[in-house]
Amino acid sequence: MIFGKLLPREGNFFEMFNQHADRIVEAARAFSQLVANYGDVHLRDKYNQDVDNAASGRPGHA
């Protein structure tokens, strides 16, 4: 199978792929809320804090 060489050898590839997809959806929803309510300074600050926390691996991002 030619595609078998492209997949990681670790058994949890699809689990990790699905987790990544969940994070993308989560980020898209948060960004959509930010754009829809851009005038809300508190929401912008929370969004920025959540993005910083997610990027650094710290807990507390939603």
C-alpha cells in the first residue's frame, strides 16, 4: 500500500488528527465571535489571552 508509507507509524494518528480538527473548529468559532463582536474590548482581551495561553500550552483556553 503506497499510502501506508505516508502515515505515521504511531497507532494514535487518527486520534491526534481528530483532536487537531477539534482545535481548528474551536479556533474558528472563537475567531467568528471576535469578528462579530469586535467592538467589545473585554471579548477582544479574552480572545487574545486565550490565544496566548493556547500557543504556550498553558491551560485555560477555551
